[in-house]
Amino acid sequence: MSNSDYLSKENRRHERGGSPVIFVTFEGATYSAVNWSLGGFLIEGYEGKLTSGALFNVIEIGTDDGKMNPVEIRARVVRVDPAIKQLVVSFLDIDDTAFGLLQGYMAQRMVGLRIQ
């Protein structure tokens, strides 16, 4: 399979990012999202009580600079795997603040990258 074949089968709607790592606060705890986009995130090491299909609110996001920003993101659990402590979340509704922050974080990923 060529790279173009693989890329043509990609179903993701939003570019994924892992750097910078973002932090999200919901259900009374803050977690680092190892894989995230404007459409959702993945958390490893999740030991919370959310189950697949659960609806919840993300109330803060930030980066490793320690500053958390209040946001309003309505989200749904896509998948939770207690065996590997993994939580996958999709955003349902995202406020302007969160959208702007996530776009800025995504732009940070592009600094230093070059097209070959």
C-alpha cells in the first residue's frame, strides 16, 4: 500500500496533534491529552468513571506552562478501555475561547516544521 492509498482512507476530520501536550479539566480532575485535535482528544492513564457514550463538559484547557484557561466544551466519550486506561473523546460543541486556544496550540506544532 502506498502512502497515497493510506492517506486516501483517512477518516479523521481534524488534524491530530500531540505537541504541545494539552491539559484538559473535567469531572473534577486534570489530564494530559497525548493526542488531540479540534475534534477531540485521547488520554492515557485514565482511571475515571466515564463510560462509552457519556456526555460531559471540559471546563479548562492549557499547556505545560501551567496556565489553565476556562472554556466550555460539550463532549462525548467515544471509547474507554479500562485495561489500558485509555479514554477517547469527541467534541460536540466548542466555545470560541476553546477554538481559538486549540487553533493556537495547533499552530505551535507547525513552528520549525518544513516542507520537504
